[in-house]
Amino acid sequence: MARKVEASTSFLALPFVLLLLSLAAGGAAASSQGQRTWCVAKPSSDEATLTANLNYACSQVDCKVLQRGYLCFYPDNLMSHASVAMNLYYQTRGRNYWNCHFKNSGLVTITDPSFGSCNYAYY
């Protein structure tokens, strides 16, 4: 009887293991195919969230590029600055989708968000 319980327990664990494997493979698929990704702020993000994201990201990475006189200062608005900072954080943490979550206010994109003289980091 114990053998039957072990077999059914193993059978129940199989879908869970397959799910984990598919999630792991999906996360690696973009990088294994050479797909470049960046992190930007969702356009629907409110000011308080963007400010929190900017402050957090810049407490973890060097945001000098956002200072007046540097290449990503303009446009001088919260959405742009938060996006650059969030991307710097995302890039330095290994470009994992969870490093762009920012309480569901980050968006991973395959389109290079660089503009003008501001080149979004890609490591």
C-alpha cells in the first residue's frame, strides 16, 4: 500500500516540476536568443510611485547620468528620469523580469528606449 501512495505523490509532483522548468526556460529564452531588453516605467504610473522608484533605484545604482549637464537629464521630467533609473537598476541586477517589477510599475521592453543623446544602458 505504501508503494501506491509514493507513486501517486510522485505523479502529483510532476506537473509542478514541469511548470518550474517551463518558467525557467521561458526566462532564459530571451537571453539565449540574444534578445536585448530594457526596463521602463509604465505610462500609467502615478507620480508618487515614480518618485519612489527613482529614489530606490538611485540608492542602489549610480544615477549620475540624470544630473543636469549629463546626457539623460533632458527631458527633465519624472517619467523619463524614473525610466532611466529603473533601467540602470534592471541592467545591473542581471535583467531578470523581477528586477523590473517595481510594485507592478515597471515594463520590460525589447525596443531600445534610448532617445537623442540619452542611451539607455544595456550590460
